[in-house]
Amino acid sequence: MALPVLVLSLALLAIFYALDSYFFKKEAQAGALPEIDRSKDKPIKLHGKRNLFLLAGIVGAVLMSGVWKPGVVFDIMGTPVELQNIVRD
């Protein structure tokens, strides 16, 4: 499966590169590209850093549900639900 995916990915990248180069050169010749004003550049800032902790908690819960098998099962309306899945969800 890796070979067909690799071939298609390379083909798509080549098509994208050719189209993007064509349209970029077309806009550059027409003078449609704006001038870049670098006087207003600001340093890159990462907003929402606290969400990284939540994301780490989600990844940890998913990994925990795959590793931790306490053997406790609850019957909820005829459906068996394992404890690790309840904690994960």
C-alpha cells in the first residue's frame, strides 16, 4: 500500500508545484503581487498554550484506555461498557 500512496503523493505534489509556479509567474508578470512592507513585522506568538495541556490529557487518556485493563465491566441498558472506556470518554 505504501508504493501506490507514494506514487500518488509525488504526482499530486508535482501537479501542485507546476500549477503554483505557473500562476505565480503569471501574477508576477502582470504586476499583481503586492509589495512587502517589513516595517510592521512582529515576532511569532503562540496563542492558546493552555490547550496543549488539554491535548496532552486527551492523548494520555486514549493511550491509557489501550494499556490499562482493569477487567471491570458495567452493563448499561444491555450494553457492556468497560471501565477504561468510561474513563477515556
